[in-house]
Amino acid sequence: MEYTESPPAHGAGRILCIHCGVPIEANPTSMCVACLRTQVDITADIPKQSTVTMCKSCGRYAVPPGRWQNCAPESKELLSVCLKRLKGLNQVRLVDAAFIWTEPHSRRLKIKVTVQKELMAGAVLQQSFAVEYVVHTQMCDDCHRTEAKDFWRALVQMRQKAQHKKTFYYLEQLILKHKAHARTVNIQQAPDGVDFFFANRSDARKFLDFILTIVPCQYKTSEQLLSHDPNNNIYNYKYTFSVEIVPVCKDDIVCLPRETAQHLGNISELCICTRVTSLIQLIDPRSGQTAELNANTFWREPFRSICTQKHLTEFTVLNVEHLRDVDIHASSQKLSDKHVVADIWVMRSSDLGKTEAPQYCTRSHLGHLLNPGDIALGFDLANSNVNEKHFEDLERRKKDRIPDVILVKKVFADRTTRKRNRQWKLRRLRKENGSVTEGSAEGDYEDFLEDLEEDANVRQGVNIYKDPSAIPVDEDDQDEQLPKISLQEMLDGLHLGEEEEGPSAAGQGDADDEDSEMA
């Protein structure tokens, strides 16, 4: 213990201590330091032991009345939390406080505290003492809700009524890249999509705003009343955001409504979807004209695909004749600079060798890719029965202008060869009831991986990682025309334990900090 007393007034004489009789300088207590030590203890009302509460999941400390804060060991923040738990400090003046080293795993914190107190006029005592804190562990409310997996206040339901899930795969990768799922408390598989659960409405709203900026969709909001306190006028709701993504995927053939086609620059009503981002990107295979369709225009007069990936037929290219001049209806039409329009003669690969097998001549935008002998996937309109109101209307008006075959994409190699040569992999969302891609054919995901290899624009928003388990392939043995992803486009750091990403604890940061952070 250390004691200080105010210096005597100038010219004051010496007196005898009233207890032991030792001559001392005159002071208001008339006692020496030794006797004062036995008579007065200014720390008597301050406990020498206390407790602090730490979340065993996220490592945050409880701050009364109901806040949780991140604190580094022996930091100023942790010292402040400990001093706030100490009762009786308001009766003395705090001079200094510092940590005393303790073994890190002992669940004990020790602090040396120095305080002062004025006993009577002119006499100030200073005393130092040690306080020991026992660290109790319990789960904070946010971690408890996360572990329970059934507690949520807001739900974002994403649905897409399509046979192919390429848009969902693209959305999944963008969610992982931008860590938009960081505040989810649970992710569940649904028959036509995925459900994202959040602990509060603001996190769900941020996630919804992110989805609206990367895919064309529409949403509806609903709420369910859980409880009501009429005395305090407090309502407790659960909120649900139902998001419907446009039912069009990459490489789908669509028949646009007549008014929509005119609105898009008089583009042909039969188009191919080349990509789905925040806009639906379309191309007319007969002229190479391109157009972009936003969500508002689509939902004003929605339509569906007349042909998807599952309906494509394999054709063999017999001859290719490039066109020097394409019949352009208007000078304002926007033509693709990545495609070449050509007249292509094809026949079904299954009919090769048959003498009376029919051959078809079609105009396609794949003239820069196809050569005689190549394999292409297309839709055989001549031998198909399409039940779609916009296509039926087109048949009544322009039956003679409907092509027999629409070529969609080139087949570079068989799927086994491309899978064997693949030296990269993607991260996936971990969720209940399997991965995001469960419930759809495994071939759908392989089609998505092939699209990443074939189109550099598609993989711009996707993080691609090196696959350490892949078998190295000699580059001299690979086909030069086979599309592949260069080593410069791959990222390091994907381990087997990190291959799947799941929901993290909501609100792991400081309670006052509201900042946080698919192809």
C-alpha cells in the first residue's frame, strides 16, 4: 500500500501522533502514516475479485447492459470492460490501472489498480491493490441463434422456374466472391432454388439489393406477426422476400413477343440467349444482331424458352459459306463483333451413313467457330412440336421465315476429355440438404464449367482456383482448339477444407459496427 498526504502549511510546527506519540508534521488527521495505515482502508468497499463473461464461440466480451465487444488480450478495450465490472470505483478517484501477466489458459485476468481518496480537508490517501477476474464463458445471442439454425427474422427465397440452373451457378459464384452470404444464419436447398436465412431484416435487405444488381428478377415482400406488446406498442415480425429469377438461361432459344422484339430495335423474334447477368443478352442467329433485355421489360410481357440445353440435338457440319454482306433492316441495328454470320449445311450425327438422310441449310452466327467436320448442338425445329403462344403467333404470321435448324454452340470435345484436362475448380456454398446444385442433373454443372472455359466474359466475375488434386497434363498433347483457362487466371489458396463455404455467425464484429461485406 502507498499513502500520500498533503504537505503542511508553511511555518507549521511538529506535533505528536495521537496514537503512538511519534513527532510528525502537523496534518488534519493528527496521525502518522503507520497509524493511518492501520485505521483507514479506502479500498474496503471495492471487491478484490470479480467476473467477466466471454462468448466461447466468437471470443467477444459482454458489456453491460446487453452489448458484446471484440477485445484483444491486455488491450485498452478489455481493460475498460473489466473496470466497468468493478463496483465501488465511483467512490474513489482512479489514478492508474494495468494488467498483471497471467497464464493465457488459466481463465484469469489480474489488474493492478491505483486509487486516491480525500479523507478530510487537506488529507489525500493513495492506495494500490490487485483485482482478479474469473472469465466465465457463454454463447452470445448472435452465436446462439446461428447454432440453433432455426432462429431467423428474415428470409430471402430465390426461385427460378427453368430446366437448367446455369443462372444459379453464376449467382452462387458471385455470392462467394463478394461474401454476400457472410451474415446468413442458415442456407437451405429448395426444389426450385435456395433459401437464405438472416437474423435481422437489414441484413436480408442488403443481400436482396445485391441479388437485384446481378441478375434480372422481381421480388415480393410478406411479413408474419409473431408477438405484440400492446402496452409498449411493440410488434415482432418475421419477414420473407420472395425473389423470382427470369426463367431464361444461357444457350436457351426464346421466342420474343412481337412488341418486345420491336422495342429492342426490330430484332428477330427467334433469338438465342448468350448470357444472363443484370441483363438478358440476346443474339439473332440469322443476322448477328444483339439486344439486351432488362427485368422491367421482361416482366411487362414475360415469355419462356422454347428450347433448353436438354432439347439440343447433335449435328455434323458439312459445309460452311461465310457471307460478305448481311441483309440489315436498319442502320441503327447493333451487330455483334464477336460472331460471324454464315450459311452452314448440317445433318444429324445419328443419320450419318444413311443415303436418304435429310440435310439442312441454316444461317448461323457461329461462322467463326464451325468448319466442315465439326460437331454442333442445335434445335431441330422441323421435327419438333413447340407449344408456346408467342411461337404459335410467329408461325401464323411468318411460317416461311422460320428456319429448320437453329445452331446454338460448338462441341469442342467429349465431356470426359475436357474433365480430365481441367486443372482448376470452384468454391461451393455449403448448406443443408446438400449443395446448391443438388436436385439438378450433374451434367448441368459440367455445362456451366465448360461455359467458363469457352467464354472469358463469363468468368470475369468468378474466382477460379488451382486444383492441387488434378493430374498434370502435357500441353503438347492437348488440342490447341480445345478451350482452357490459363494459369494466370487461377488463384491459389483453395484447400480441401475450404472447398465449401457455409454461413458464418451473424454479428461477429463489434455490436456498434454495422459495416460488413454467381457465370
